Amino acid sequence: MDADEIGSSSRKHWPESLFSLEGEIENGKTKKTKLGFEEDRVMPLLHGISEMVTSIETLFWLPSWLKIILILISILICDFFEPRLLVGAGYGVRFKCIFVNVAKNILLFGQLDDSMSYLVEHLKDLLRKSSFDVQRSYQRLVKHMWPVKSFHSLTAYSCPIARIFRNVKPEYSDDINTMVSQLFPIQIGQSFDAKFLLSGGSNELGYLVRIGGERVELGKAIRDKYIMVCCFHVPMFHGGWDSSMVQSLINTCSELYAADMDFEMVVVAKMKKLADHKQVFDHFLSGFPSSCFVIPFEDSKRRNFICKYLELQLNDIQCLLLDNKENILLHGYPRFAESYGADGFPFTDEKLQKLEADEKLQSLTNYMVQLLTSNPSDVLRKTNAEDGCDTMTISDLNKKDVVGLFKCVNGKLIPKLQEVYEQCKIQQKPFEVLLVYIPFSNSLDPKNHKLYIDNLLQKHKLSLWYMPFNNSVHHKLCRFTNSCYDQLIIFRAQDAHIDIYGAEVMSTFGIDAYPFSREELVQRELNKFKEVTLETLLISKSRDYLLKGGANISVAHLRGKNILVWISSLSVNCIPFYHELLLWYKENQAKNPDFEVVCV
């Protein structure tokens, strides 16, 4: 049924809905059969169809089902013999259909008396009996897998086949389980034999391979270095908590490599059973710096041994961090990566607690001043601007009357910011915005996150000054402001005034709230109250009186008295308080005859 038919049917056949269904073939053409349904039977019918479509959608992601001929014959043959019965999902509506899997020689019949829920169970049974070929489905799957190669490939819908990989526990062979069961458990602070672990439980030294291809002898690769061994259950899908954590971990490790720290990261991928293919393995590795070491795909026994020993079980990520003397500093899920960059290295509890204590002694205002004044000669550029065009130093930015530091997490503030920014230009109100990219709450790498935000800015024809991404600096800013949403921090260098609620003020009041600080709004309201008199507050046109006990009392009669204005909806909930107020009023008036209460 096309859109016009839907529109006309809703008008001409109310309270019935008219459906066009594929029917039998006659003279080489498909006839359309039109059936009428009472309105109260349509919703349960659609509910059942949605369940079936979900199951079918999952089946069609399976390559072995590319050869399926799914025939729905007279699907929606309804029973109208008892039209007034209450209809629940799967009841009162009858179907006849068959499911054919040619490749597997499976034929399932849905009989005329079968309920929708019964037919859905048929589909789920087919799903359980079907094999899955990840290589045949790779091009579909890769669009949803981490890492995301381009923000353009982000999709708004979830991948049905991804459900197969959810909550899958790693499986290990009996010989791996036996080997690990005979070893000492990992304990923080104890010495650890990194060579034994990375050689797969053997005494052979062997080699480690960097993702970029360089082979390094194992002993030389880890000598006198901090070693982080990270196990991952692969594949991971973008948008999930684990994929965001992996990206944060990579951002921090990239920062450590760039700083030439004595640090190495070893990537160990435990492949999920249905995705144990090199294509999936290589895609996962493509998200890591080429400097990282990796246990090759072909060396599955060594990968499985390391993951089992590091207890990769329920979580899809497990890390082991050793210091340069091979003492265990950390073992478990790398939660430090969501809040700290290289400034938290080596990520021990003592180090992170010290950072936290130091930051408590430093206010956000001091940090902002430090952030925006420590390197005054640093040159800022504008987003979506040609090279060399539109530059400004930090020093020049600090001379502006009002600066908004835009902490951009997802870009949802951009439309409102563009509207107000243009209005400030028109009204010649000085206002500059410094964009800070915050790629910590999604699974995009910093480069793709920047491209994604820049694309949004371009769509809204907005160009802003931006600060180059610095993992540690931007993590510290997030710790101070404690927000995972877009934020506009209003900063005035002249008086070091800071307000972290600029986005809320701007979104609520728009240009009228310039310069977008709560202090300014409060001051305006106080100024309004200073101008309030009894007459301006209580007189409306010719009504210059109040009521008391049935009599009209002139507002002028209250001049010189102490007045309490009580504004209330006088709802049922206010009645107990109303009685208390009356008693309180009588007590106070007995002591002070110049006291009055005006109820609005």
C-alpha cells in the first residue's frame, strides 16, 4: 500500500483500516487482495508482525540464508467469527505461512490455527539451527564494528547480527585451562615473569611483532620498560561501553608513545567463536598505533594462554601493567582510561589519589586561567578555514570581553550556539568561542571525532576558534567540570570570572542572557526587584485595591507597613500550611500592627 492509499483508507474506512496484501498468482501477475480489519485488531496484528520481522531480519544477516526462499502465503488470514473478543498480541489473528531453507533442506509450516508467537518460535528455532559465516557477512558487519573508519559510516540503527556476539563468554581448550590452573594467581605488588607470559607459557624467548611489522626479540622488547598487556574479546561494536573504553585506552597509550616514555603496549585479541577470522582480527588492530606490539593471529594458542591467565572472562577487556622491574602495578578492567591521560601514568591508586588531591587544591578558575594564559603565543585557528586564514593567539583571545569555552562532546549545542553567535555579531556584542574537542563518550578516535564535529559546524555555517586535541589536558578539564555533555564555560580574563553553566543559560534565555552567566542573570533580577513598589506590584489598571474580609482595602493604605507577599496556588496540599499561616499572622499582628500578609 502506498502513502496515498494509507491516507485515503484512514479517511474513508474509519474505524477500519484497509490493507493490501500479496495474494495468489493469476495469468503471470500477482493479484492484490484487500481485507478489512477492525481497528482494535490491527495493533496486536502489527505487534506480531514486528516480532516476526525482527526474527526474519536476523535470519537474513546470516549468509547461509542468502539462499533462503521465504514464502509468506496468505499471511494475515484473519478470523472474524468472533469480532468482539478482546484481542491480545498473538491471539484472534490467524496466519498461514511456510519457511523454506533450501540450503539446509528445512521446511517449517505455520498452520492456519497457529498463533503469531508460535510462528516466531519457528523462526527462532531456524536461527538456532543455522550456521553463520562471518566472511560472507563481513561487509555488512564491518560498518558496525569498532574501530569506525569514518564518521560517515556511523549508522543510527543497530546491527541485528551483533546480538549474536553479546554476552559471549570466552571459551578455552582443556590444555589451556590445565596449564593456567597450575600457575600462581596474579597479585598486585608481586614480581611477575613477563617473558613467560608473552611466550605463551614456554621457556622460548621468541619475538614480539609491532603492528607496523617490525619484529623485536622478546627480551629486548620488554627490558627495563613498563609493559601493559591488554586482552580484548573481539569483535567489538561501536556505540558500546567497551568500544569507548578501548578508544580511551588507545588515546592514552598513543600519548605515552608520543612522549617517548619507557612504555610498551601488547595487544592480545581473543576471538569470539563465530568471528575467528583474520579479516576481523586485522580490522580490530587497525584502530591501534603501529608502535604497539601484537600477538599474531596465527599464534592462537599463545593468545588464548595470555587471555586465560589474565582472566579475560565476563568483561571484554582485561589489562596487566608491570613496572620496569616487572612488578605488578595493575590487573583488571582499565577504568583509569576513562578519566586520565598520560598525566595519570603509571595509573596506580597512589598516583591517581595524588592527582586528585592536587586538583582539590586548585580551583576551576585557576585552572582555566592557567589553560588560557600559560602559552600566550600559541596560535589558534578556526574550524573549516583554509590554512593560514583566520588566526589568533591565546593572548589576543584573552583580551576579548567574553569568551565561551565550548566543551564539545556530541555537538548538540551547535544549533543554539550558531543562532546566538550570529545575533551577537548583529548586535555588536563582543563574544568569542574557543572549541575544545572531547572525544571521550563515543567510540570515535580523536581525528574522526574532530571531522564529525567540524562537519556539524559546517552544516550550520559556524566557524569557531579551536584548541588542538591534548588527551591529558582535556581529560583534566573534564574532571574539573564533571560533565559528559556539551558545555559552554563562560570566561572573562579581566576579572577571572568563570561560569560552567553557560550552555544552560544560553539555551534557556538566548541572546537576552548575554553575557550568559548566572551572576549576570541574578543581578538583573535583583535590579528589577529594586524598582518594585507596592503600586507596581499590586495595582493593575483601575484595580488599586485588595480584598480583606469582604471589604475593599486601598493599596495606598498599606504604604509604610511591613508586607509579606505570599504567592500560592491554594491547592488542597496547601490547606494545612494555610491554617498555620493564619495562626502565625494573628500572632505577629498582635505584636506588630504594621504587619500585613497579601495572598496572591
